[in-house]
Amino acid sequence: MTSPVIDEDIRSILDLAVPWERLSGARVLVTGATGMVGQYVTRALLGLGEHLGVAPAVIALVQNEAKAASLFADDLSRGSLRLVVQDVAEPFSVDGDLDWVVHAASPANPAAFRDDPVGVVRANVLGTMHSLDLARSAGAGVCLISTMEVYGAATGSDTGLISEETPGILDSLDPRSAYPESKRLAETLCIAHHQQFGTAYRIARLSHTYGPGMAVDDARVQAYFLRQSLSGADIVLQSDGSMRRTYTYISDAAAAVLCLLLAEDSNTFNIANDDARVSIRELAEAFQRNSPVQGGSVLTKPRTDTGLWSRTAGGTFLDCSRLRGTGWAPRVSIADGVARTVRHHLGVG
């Protein structure tokens, strides 16, 4: 199952002027392939064969077989995609060698941080261990999909930007730290495997990401804005909405991940659209402008269902100069990305 918006996004990724031919004949395993990031990475890898004649073999590790069968029905029927169905927190294997394991399986919904923090840690830590163990045995590298949340309350340099060398500041006694702390340990596992066994790695620290594939019932603020705009309901802010964040459209984020597979050396990379810094109110207004039902407003008043909101800090901006050195550049503005997200969820082209 795809959509005109997703098809356009995948073609946009493949239009990047990078050496895609390096992935010709590669075998790539993507964990969490039904999630937003994993789905786009999987679709783009499959698109290399369909549109550019560069045909990597793609294996998708998923937990929900029915969802995967729906999302990738055409690719599965053609035999261009193979499924491995299991919990990423349990050991897994595939036959033959691999070139890359893209480890994108992770519970990123803040509701999971509250309701199942142990499950979050299991997926992030054990899932990464199993990905690295498989990579070692199969002669592959690992691309870990991490998060800017590992920086915690870190502040930027004189430029106001946080580089990959900036140490993060987190409270290990905060239950919500199950997510960023386990992501930090996942990153350390990559470094440890590289040091001890020579396993190649790429660590992708994503900023706030949105777009098709984002669950409408997700507890993150961008999903709440989408949910309200689709129904024409008011968007209610808990603050004046002046906090600024960077929101990166999913095709730009997925393109960055693929560019890391083409990078020369093991390293850590911030991933964010430097040109898409927006206040929470501006983001809400962008979703409201694209609502198919007129009449909703952006309001400010106290809310009782605070579980809808993540507690991720704002005002933290990433230095992405290292990423840009791979040939990547963001293409999708906030206005275009929000419009594309709403169009997808409305089922229009």
C-alpha cells in the first residue's frame, strides 16, 4: 500500500546526486520496516532497483506481519522484498552475507515511554545488540537510527548549534529517560563493537521528524496537530507556542540515512533540516491551514490530557555540516511538508 505522495517522495530521494551505484547488488536488512523511517528507507532501497537499475536485495524485519503485507504488497508479490517476522529484542539471523543492517526498530511514541519503559529499553538496547551481532557474523555494517534526544538538556556552542561531539545531559532517574538513555547505550554499543570487532557503523541522530507513515494516534505534538486538522477541530496549545524546534520531513530524513550508507567512514551524524525551524504555534497554524474542514482555530488554554504531549526540549538546533558533506541537502519546507502529510492522510494525490 502506497500513495501518490509517498511515490513522489521516493522519486525525490532517488533524484539526489549521490553515488547510488555503490549499493548495486548490496544486501540490506531494515529492522522496524513498518515504522515511518524504516518504511521510507525500505521503499527507497526498493526504488533504486525499480527506477535506477541499482538493485539491492532488501530484507525487512517486522513484528506486525499483517501491516507489512499491506504496506509492501506489491514488492512482496514481485519477490523484491523478503520479510523476517519477529520481535527485534530477540536474537535474529538471515542466510548469507549482508552489507548493511539499518536498525530503525524503536518505540518512539511518548506514550510508550510512560506505559512500557522496559519495552522501550529492550527494543533499543537488545535490538541494537542483536543487530550488531548479526552484522559481525554477516560481514555487514550497522546504521543505527538514533535521536537528538540523546543531547538532553545540552546547550549549543557559540554558534548556538549542537555538534555531534556535544555531550548530552540527562537525568537517569526520570522514567522518561528510558528512551534517550537506551538510545545512548545503543550508540555506545556501536562504538564498542567497532572498537572490539571492527564493525562499521553509522549513527543517525534524527531531529523531530514527520510525514506520511506518522501514526495519527501518536502522542507527539505533530501527530496531534495532524489529527486535529484532519477533523477540523481546534488545536489547543499548552503554552504561547513560541518555543522553536526543527522539524524534518520524512523524505529528507530517509534520504539522509541512505546517504550515510554511502559515506566513507564510521561516524555519527546529526540529521535535521536547517531551514525548517519553526515555532510550535507556526507549526500548528500550518496544519490548520491545510485542514479539509474549515472552522478550527489555534487556541491557548490549559489541557487535561497532557499525555498527548512529549516533554522534548525546544530551542535545541543541530549542526548538520558533517551530514551535508555526504552530498545530502534538505528539499522539503515546512509548508510543503505539512501539506504533503495532510494530502497523504486524506488519500489525495
